[in-house]
Amino acid sequence: MALLYKYSLRLLSAVALIVLTIYVVRAFDSRRMPELAAEHRVFFDSEFSAADEPTTDWARYLDIEQALQAELSSKIPGDQRAANALDRYWPGGVTWPGKFDGNWNHSFELQVPQPRGYAVLLHGLSDSPYTMLSTAQSLAGSGYGVIVPRMPGHGFAVSGLLQVGSADWLAAARIAIRHAMSRLAADHELLLVGYSNGGLIALNYALSCGDFDGMRCPDRMLFLSPAISVTRSAAVANWHSAISWIPYFERFKWLGVYPEIDPFKFTSFPKKTGWEIHTLSKQTHELLQDNERSERLPPILTFQSVVDNTVSSSAVINTLYDRLPDNGSELVLYDVNRNSSIVALMRQVPDDPVADLMSLAPLNYDVTILGNETNSGLRLQELRLAARSNEILQRPTDLDWPFGIYSLSHIAIPFRPDDPLYGDGSGAGRLGPGLVLGNLAPRGELGVLLLTPSYFLRTRYNPFYRYQAQLIRNWLAAR
């Protein structure tokens, strides 16, 4: 026994030494990142926090954003920035938010005459309310008043993410929902929409809404690439804090430091934010395990790519949908392009989602899969497995995979092909100066650009957005 203890102690010591060595190496390696700029260091005195919730309504929240805008102009003065056409903080650049028709880094609202209900749309991490613009316009066209809050820490400088946490995001969501409630008539529907981390926030609220006096639970929810579960590395994302407070290691706070070239989405990403979404995910999973809470969840419609490098696509089924009651929920999966020439280049071909789901049938929810008709063509078909059924129904579509696109991505789901910023170029100049990040594919030598080729080549728009919007309209109409 003593010998076993001795060897166990040695093994633990060896493991601890290995972990410490990796930690120190990573800390020193972080110093190879680019120098931090003002947008990585500025602190906002005006930013909302959960402690402000009791005294903050929607109008006050909008006032906070105006104060943040003034702070941004004061602490990162544009006239003192070096001229750079792709710097979002230089007023002369094409990515300066002021060049666009509306500053979509701020919360916004769309009103419609005689609304059938109100929708609250929650954007994802490092994003802004702009992410929800296409969906907001589509829902307004379906008769919903729309409220899109900016999540705390977002929209102004990426350093804002260092001073907020999941409790602040949840509080901001409740403020927007209270604003929607103030406009809802008795027969109106409350629709909660979440993209990425916004989906996790929406799910957390739906599971806990009964815990808050006077709060209304959603009647239905719509999720786009929901962050039901994130990568395992997020669980150790906060380890940096042991030494990153030392100025010499301040870049260790960051997963990546890049030039901020996107007017409505941060390019750099702090590790703390990964930890916050891990914390929120863990809390939400615990709420889901409470049968009484999960049984009260409303119908949910989710759109998810079977390949997603940001969140776990399988967790949408295993963690969320398998816990749902039989209430009319639906899951829509975008398969990869299984054209043989594309599949041959994939590191790992995803399992056939049809076969996977048939092995689990019958299910409590409907499943729709959009995928190739054949492995040698680009035409798509719709495969549908209804709740409580063991039969797959096939339906042809008029959709084809665009040339060169082998899958959707996490960030592509909410955007139309003609999105003026993230689309295919067909909507260039519609809202801003004409730069289309979704259509950039610079070619040249490796290692020359400050951003990696993957930044430009990741699919940024959904070529099947028209199909998606129609499914949403049909789902909302079937009430």
C-alpha cells in the first residue's frame, strides 16, 4: 500500500510538472502575439452590469450606449489613429461603423402595425446586433415587433469583453424582454431568438423565467447555431489569470490578437469570454437536468450545420432536443456538400445525419435535413423525419450548392447571400461603403497577412437563407 501511494505521488508530481511546463511555455509564447492597442486596453466606466438591472429599463439601457459611444470617441479618438482603410476606429476607413446606414453596434427595435407578437433577438459572442438584422427584418415581415439588445461588453471595443460576464448578459436579456412585455397584448406571442451564445442565454432564461417575479416565459424559441455546448478548452480558459495580471504577460489574456477590421464584430478574442460561456453552459445544463423545468420549455426551431468549429453540433441533439417534451419542436440540419470531389479533401467526413437520426427514431420532435440528392451532384433535397415516425420523407428542392462551398459554418447561418457586409457580393454598397468581407479571398504567399487564410475563407453567409426564412415563416404560421 505504501509503495502504491509512493508511485501515485510520483505520477501526480510528474503530471503536475508537465502541466506547469506547458502553462509557462504558453505564457511566454503569448508574447509573440502583436502588441496590444488601445482597443485591447480601454476600460469603460459607463458599461452596464447585472448590479444595474433594478434601476435600468430599455430607455436607460439606450442611454448607457450613448454614454459608451462618447467614451469610445474620447478614449480611442479617431483623428489620432494612423490612416488605415480597414481600421474600424479610423473615420476615413471603409470599416468605420459611421460609414454605414445605421450604427448596428447599438441596440435597435423594429416596430410593425398591429403586431401579432414581439420577438427578442440575442446575438452571439464578439458580435453585435447587426448579426440579427436579416432575421429581425424577416420576422418584422411576418408581423412581429422586434427588439434586439446589444449584449454588455460588445459593440465598442473588444476590451469591453474583459469587464463583463454571463450574469451581465442574462440581465441585459431580461431588460429587453421586459420592454417586449410592456408592448405585448394578452393574445400576443413572445418569441425568443438566439444566435450562438444568444441561444444559450435564451435557453437559460426559458428554463429559469419562473424564478423571476413578473417575468413572462417565451411562447416559442428560434435558435441559430446555438452554443448549447462549447469546446472542452473553454473549461481551462481562465487559467491565464494566475499570471496575466503581470504586465509582461498581459497578452496571455488573449486567445488571439488581430487587427480590428470588422465594423460589427470583434476580430480579437479574450480567454475570459471563453470561460464565461463555459460557466453559462454548465449552469444551463444543470437547469436542463431538472425535469420539471425542461418539461415546461416551449416549442423550439433550430438551424444548425452538421460541421461547426465553434460549438458542438451533436450537443444540440444530445443535450437539448433529447430533453424536450413532445411539443412541436423542430431541428433543421444543414449537411456538408457530399459531392465526391469535395469529400475527398475533408479531414474527417461527418457521419450521415440521416442514418444517425434513424437509429434514434422515433423522436419527440421533427427533423429536417438539407443535403445532396446524390454524391456526384450539387442539387439538394429535403429529408424529413416527423416526430413519432420511423419513416424518412424525401422532397426535391430547387437549391444547389454554390460552386466552391463545401459546408456552412457556425457564423454563416444568420446571413443572407446579399448581406452587404458578409454576403457573396450581390448586396455590395446597400448599407455601407461597399467592402464585402464575405467575398474576400486574397491570394498570395503564406505568412504575409496579419490574418490567417481561414479568416477569409470561412463561409460567412447562408446560401440557403431563402429556404431557411420560408421554414421559419411556415413554423410561425402553424400556431
